[in-house]
Amino acid sequence: MTYAISQTCCSDATCVSVCPVNCIHPAPGERDFGGTEMLYIDPATCIDCGACADACPVDAVFPVESLTGAQRAYAEMNAAYYADTPAPRPDEDSPVFHAWGEPAFTHTLPADFTAPRVAVVGTGPAGMYAAEDLLLHTSAEVTLVDRLPVAGGLVRYGVAPDHPATKRIGDAFARFHDHPRVRMLLGVEVGKDVTADELAAHHDAVVYAVGAPGDRRLDIPGEEAAGSLSATTFVAWYNAHPHVPADAIELSAPRVVVVGTGNVALDVARILLTDPEELARTDIADHALAALRSSAVREVVLLGRRGPEDAAWTRPELLALTQLPGVELVVDDHDPRIGAALDAAGPQDKAALLRGLPRAQPDHAAPPPEGKRRLVLRFRSAPVEVTGDGTGSAPHAVGAVRVTGGGRTEIRAGMLLRAIGYRGAPVPGLPFDEATGTVPHTRGRVTGRAGTYVVGWIKRGPSGGIGANRTCAAETVTALLEDAAAGALPAAAHSAKAFRRLVRRRSPQLVDARGLAAIDRAERARGSREGRPRTKLATVDELVAAARRRVPLGR
């Protein structure tokens, strides 16, 4: 019996580091690492030791014999990778080519080396991988800073609630929250509560892991309509992000248009169409669950500018979507090139997973069919205009989306969600490249600011999943420690205690590690009453009150 890696793979390669026979690829230091949909176990080499399954932080590794039904496809995906892929090639330029599992330092740390005091801004995966490297491999002191009064970043607010295994990576990060060399200061925003210069003056180095909170625009007429929103907003809404109000989303129309073919587009389509009682067992926001229970949405039309062969989603996520109970998937074959691409798809092509789906040309001007939920995949089609609903009661709401493909087609819909990519935002006090939406840097060193570093999407752009941040963090932390060993870090002018005093004066929403633990207890206690893993507190005031033990555990 061998093992196989499944849909929830986060590609952080913890499994690689424990495998005794090197049967998991692509591995860190190989050219394809970070460029595949997931990691794969070679069935011809696997010795059935189970070490990878024990080490996996997101429960993505299973014995092949335990996979049933559609899950068997993951065993085939693992085996097919080795049938179609030449022997892995090392990448000598990789920061982890010579040493995986810790930063690959090129400087020898002197005997009298004093580990730096480092602030890490952002508590999502990128920031926590950087903190992990610093804490496990040096005696550095780390200050964790986040603008929200709760930790987690995209693990808490970006992963879909029906992917609980993926969220378990947060448990691995949480073990550092109360580390004896960690000080946690949540609810502190750089540029508002403290400046970048003040943060730098109290630490030897600062690592920014602030992600890409913005989104790309369509730049079409009517895009500013009330019902035209970014998928970023929708994801934040159903994940109880405190900056998105409970009434931000209205689900009163039977059809929604989603623009994009990436995994985020699949996430929002799936949440809109999933039986709400299935979601009631997750940590979805209470307000989102209530809205979905009363939702009028019966159909989601997903638009892809190019053909099915060029869709950005991953095969594991698409496979999971095709198995969604009670949801019919239909390929809109308005363009003959769509069917031709599906028929020509090879066994390992993503488009092959769509080959057996019904093909039709739905009437998008009419209401969707009664009594069923449906996802229509419309490729070779792009939005060109959003028009109003024409009722006079909501003059700025979406009424229809005009799209290309088969001539100009009007899709009657009550909401448009654009899922065409994230974008980084400027950090006050740091340089910013408007073209790429990133902070200019060299191997993580911020241009023109000694002692300041970046990691994650603000460093490399919004690409790569959770695990990609591990090697990204290794490169940045390596650069930081090289600078520390070379004496190139500017010495902190003020103490850690002075910084804590400063933020206590500036931030009325300050939460520390004990407060974060109190939030966690409150959310879990509330969730347990309903058979849910947790019920998230959805506003800053609620989170801060729970941190200060002012929120009752019962309802």
C-alpha cells in the first residue's frame, strides 16, 4: 500500500523533510518546486511508512487504499506525475538547494554574535514562516505585529470555510504565538498607529509580510455598480473579516456572474451553490450562513476570457467542484473551439476533467431553471459592460452583464464578482512599484532601507499558495542573518519595552498573546454549542472585547 497527496496539499514540503526514501517531488531545490499544483508521491518508491501523513500540516496525505469514489483520481494524479515527468533536476540558484529545512546562511555567525530583535508585520503564512525560521534556528527575539486584533491573515480570512483541512496549517503557526521569545502586538497598523521609522527604531530588523490586500479591476463601464464587487470582498464577507460589514452582500437575484478561472473563482462559486446546511458545520460567518440560507441564487455563470485549456484553476480544486452534491455543471459551448479543446485534452490536462460534462447554450437572458442549482462554465467570453437593473428601486445595482462570445450576449444577473487577481498596496514609509504592486527588493532586502525586508506576496506578487511562502521566507531570513553577521543591521535605538509602551498609548485595540488565546476560547465555545469548530467574532469591537474577557462564552 502506498500513499497519495490530495486536494488540500499546501506544498510547504514538510512531508519532503521527513520522507526516508525521497519519494515526494518536486522538492525544494528542484526546478519545478513551487510551479506545480501540488506535491506528488511516487508510488514506485513509496515504502508505506506513513511519515508524510503524520507530518502533513493540512491532512492532505492518505493511503491509496483508503481513497474511494472521486478521491481515487488523486492516486492517479500522483502516479501520472512520474509517468510524464523526467527525473527531478536540482536548481543551483535556489536558496534551499544546499540545505532544506532552515535558512541557507552564506556567512558564518561569529562566536560573539548577538541575535537581532526582529519585528514581523503580518501574521499570515509568509510572516509566520519567517518567524518560525528565526525562532527555530537562531536566538532572535520576535515581535509579531498585525493591523487586525486577531492573528492568522489569509489562513483565517482567505481559506474557504469548507476547506477545514487547509486551515489546520494555522495550528502549526499558533504554537509560536506564546513562544518565550515572541511578543505579540495585534491591532497595530503601520502607517496609522506607528510609522515605519518608529518600528525600525525599536528593532534591529523589520520584516513586512503584509500580503496583497487589493484586487485587480476590469476597467469596464458600470463596474462601480453596487452589486459589482471583488471576489476579495466576497471571500472576506463569508470569512467574517471585520473590515467587511455583514450587509455588504445581497443574494436576492437568482443568477451571479463570476469573472475569472482561478481557484478563488471556484471558491466563490462553490460557496454560492453549496447547500447551506453543509456550510453550517464549518466556521463560516454567521451573517453569511444566514444570507445563504435565504439566498435566491440558483445559478452561477463563470466567465473565462480564454479557452478551457488555459484555465488557471488547479486540477484538484476543479475535481472537487465536479463532485459537489446537488449542483449541475454545464459547459456553455457557444464557440466551437471550446468543444474542440475539451475533446483534444490529454489525460493530464485540466480540460480533460470537463470532457464528460453536459454542453449547452443556456439562455442567459431568461431566469435560470427552477428546482436546481447550476454552474455554467462560459469560456472565450469577457465582460464589456455592467448595466443597471432598470427597476428604479435600486438604480445603481447590477441588472445585466454584457459579454463577448457568440456576438454580444447579455447575461441577466444581480451580482458580478471579479476574481481576476489580487494586488499589493503601498506600505507608508516603504518604496512601492505601482506596475507590479510590490515593494522593490533584492532577495528580500527592501531597496534603500537597511534592516528592512519583505516576504510573501508583497515581495513576489500574488502568486503561489501557502507553501510557497516557506522557501520565500527562507530566502528573506537568510538575507537578514547575512546582514546581521556582517554587522550591516542598524542597531535599535530603543528597547522592546519602550515599543510596547508606545503602541499601548497609540492603539486602543491592542491585543496580546493572552488576549488572542481568549478570543480563540470564546469562538470555540460559541461554535461548540452548534456543532461547529468555531463561531467567528465578526467585528473589531467583538474581538477586542473577547480579548479582554468581556464577551460571554454562551449566546
